Amino acid sequence: MKKGILSFILLSVIITGSVFFYLIQPVNKELETGIRVNIKSGTSVAGIAETLYNHRLIRSRTLFRLLVRFQGMENSLKAGVYNINPGDNLFEIIDQLVKGRVATYRVTIPEGYTVEEIAERLSALTEHSKEDFLRTARSSLGKDYLGNENKTRYPLEGFLYPDTYIIPEGYQVEEIYELMLSVFEERWLEELENNDLGYSPYEIMTIASLVEKEARLDKEKPIIAAVMYNRLKQDMFLQIDATVQYVLKERKERILYSDLKVDSPYNTYLYPGLPPGPIASPGAVSIEAALNPAEVDYLFYFARDDGSHVFSRSYREHLRLQEEMRKANE
């Protein structure tokens, strides 16, 4: 009799162990492609189990809940968009949810990109439209160092720092912008706020954006920044083609004389001083140039065919050098 009971218990243990072992195993060991799962904030453990089961990532909702409870992880499962591999076992899936290893995508923002170009690149990678990104970019997001929402096209222009970002899937537009702004703040805000140039961080970033668009060669950027500061000190119009280009409906290879008449506060041929705000996202070299302009007294420059510039101190010298270049090219 005792032998029979022991055999029954042993058999029960084997069966229970086999079932447990089966239920914790991956649903599909051969499948290497992850399945996108969105765990929304506030979802219960039972709700998460249901979601995973419906996506055919786990074999048992009950065992998932029991294992989570047994490990004391009921309040540790994190919301987010996950890329879960059906080849992972139950313990690995729970570990991924506890550690918040959400699905991400990689995006690189080049130096000199405008908000509109950034919005287009981000919309191609996310579930948000270009219009969603542009709409949010019209807000200063509560940042004191950003531009006036009523005066600039996009208060975020110039501050979405050029870099490569790893962005969690499921991030809302504002969260993506907050991530990008945090990189700018960490790298540059303190130095900008403590500058001894007599300009606000916003004004220096505006100058940095002009330098970014005007200068092709890094070594010339501090000189071009100096020209801008020198002209501002003498109340001269900046007369920068890139600011006109910024307000044109279509980008042009070359600005025409007629384009210089476009009525916009960004047109530095018609309006004195700085434009209302940056015209692109400047890179590190351009920001550094705006913070540390060269000690030169140039007031004019024009571009050579190779992208370098010829600098001069007076308008007469400026015209003479242009004429000399024209004759040399004939």
C-alpha cells in the first residue's frame, strides 16, 4: 500500500515537473524575429499576462502571474514598447520586463538640420507624423532658454542638438524632444549661461546657427562668428543669405537679388540685428566659434568656389577683392 502511494506521489511530481518545465519553455525556439508588444502604463500583471499570451509569447497566463508573484515583482514590471523574442523562456521575458529593456530605434541628426528636416527624419522612424513634430516644435516646452513662441517660427529651432540618439519605441513627440534637449543642456547650457560676451544663450545659439549655415570650413568658423559680432557692434545689417533661404518656400542653389526683398524679420538684409531665432541646429564647432570668436576686425567676407572665404575690413576692400577674383576667373 505504501509502495503504491509513493509511486503515485513520484508520478505526480514527475508530471507536475514536466508540465512546469514545458510551460516555462520558449513558445518557438526557432523564431528569431521579435514581436512588438506595447505594455501600457498602469496595466496589471494579469493584463500583461493576457497581452503576452495573445501575442503567443507565453504558454500559460497563470504560471506567468505565479512566477511574477513568487519573485516579488508585481510592482516591478515596466511599461513600454518591447521587442520580445518567442525564443525566450518565461524567466527571460519576465527579466526583460523588470529591467525595462524596451525596443529602441537609432536616429542621427546631422549638423545644420532645421526643425522641419528633423521632423521629417523622425516621422519616418516613428508612428508620429511630421505635422505632429512641427506642432510640438511651436512650443517652448517650458524651457526658459528657448525662444518666444509668438516671435519665432519654432522655439525649438537650433536646440535639437545634432547627435545620434537611441530612442525607446512608444515615446511621444514631447518625450523625444525632451531627450534631445537634455543632451544640449548637458553639453552646452552652463557654458552659454556663463559667457562673457554680453549676449544671452539664445542669442549666441542664433549666431552659432548662422555660422553653421555660412561656414563650410571649421577653421573659418571663429572668423565668421567674429564678423557677425563686429557688424552687430557697429549696427550694420548682417546681410546673411542663409537667413533669407530659411524663409523661402523652396531651397535654392543660389539666392537671387529678388529674394533679398522678401519681407520677414528673418531677412537680415531688411531687418537690423539678429533674426528672431536660430535657423538650424548648429554643431559643436559652430557653438564653440560663437562662444569664442576670433580676435579680428573684419566686417565683410565672400565665398570662393571651394567653399573657403575671403575676408576684408572695409566695403571698398571687399569690392576690390571681389573684382580681382572675377578677373582671375575669366
